[in-house]
Amino acid sequence: MEIVNRTENKLLNRVEIDFSWQHIGLATPSRKEVMDLVRTLEPKSNPDCIVVKNCNTRFGQPLTTGTAFVYSDISDMSVEPSYIHKRHEQFWTAKAPEAEESSKGGDE
């Protein structure tokens, strides 16, 4: 994986990584594989705070490009839409606070 651009967005407390991955002779990388590789590129990152967006694989080419956001804290991820949380919750080690609150009943 090659980092095309790495930007620290202090306003949103995240690191934005644009990447390019040549996967010659291999299948298209899964979202989990991309998240694991981003975690190795950002050593102090929490795996529950990584969001992969805009993954595109070119037809007939072993090239995948995309963007990954590494948030400093789970509470900073509230800027992401709910469908992004739902898409990534299967990879999280613990449930996000937003998911726990929505599962509680109203009369408790």
C-alpha cells in the first residue's frame, strides 16, 4: 500500500489518508484488510476508530484506491453518517456508544 496523501485534520480530530494499493496476483482487498493495513501505517491508532471510504478498484487492473479516516477517539466519529457506522460495526471490538443508546428502551 502506498500513501498518496496524509493530512491531519485538527478540526475533526482525525488523520485523512488517501491510499493506492497494487494487488497483483491477489484478490481485491476487503474492507477489513484495508483497515488492518491502515492500522499498521498509523501505529497508535485504535482499530475501532478507523473508517474506510471511497474504495475503488479499476476494472481489469490490480489497483485499488481510497480514503481512510483515523479518528483520535470514538466520540469524534459522530460526524460520520449512521450508514457508515452500520457498515463498520462488524469490525469493531466493542459496540459504539451510539449503537448502545439506540438499542435501549425509552421507559428505562
